[in-house]
Amino acid sequence: MSSFKTEYEFVLPRGYVDAEGNVHREGVMRLANAKDEIIPLNDLRVQRNRAYLIIVLLARVITELGTLDEVNAQVIENLFAGDLRFLEEMYNRINEDEAMVTVTCPECGARFEKEFGRLGE
């Protein structure tokens, strides 16, 4: 019997540099739940700037990063741009079973592939 995987390890391309100059690259991201995607919509930072959604969301689903005690929005804000893109792509990859699904037209019955958008697009 196979177990359902809910946590995924990662290694950042560059890493988060803390106030003491320590670099944190290894981490764990968990699957998002509905609450993780709904709660950030009430955050004033997200309401003022929709691009901030990924910051708040990643802060909720990244459970470990190096030896940091906590991963919060401030940590995510201070990642290098390439690391942020890496984590956003990972989030989309692990939380989407399939980006492409087969749908049937209700009028003509034709079947075709439909790609659903990703978070932040």
C-alpha cells in the first residue's frame, strides 16, 4: 500500500541569507489546503498588491528552511528572485495533479485538452 505524499524536500538554487550571514538552502514544502489559498486573500498586503499573494502563500506552506526557527513572509520577501521563482514553480507543480484535463463540449460533444491557469496568472 502506497502512502500519500504531503511534504516535499527542496534545495534552493542560491539560498536565504539570514542576518548573521548564514545561508539556508534545504527546506520542506507541504501540500496546500483550501485554507492556505483562502486566508491570504484577506491579508491587506495581498489586497493592495495581488503579486504579494505568493509571498503569503509560500510562508504558509514552507515548513522548514535550513535551521530557521520560523518561515514567515519576511523570510520569503528576502529570498533572491531566482529562489522565489523556483519555489513558486514547485508550489504549482506539487499542488496541481494535472494542469491539463480532458473536457467535453456540452453542445457538440467534441473532446479536447484544457489547461487550467496557475496561481498568480
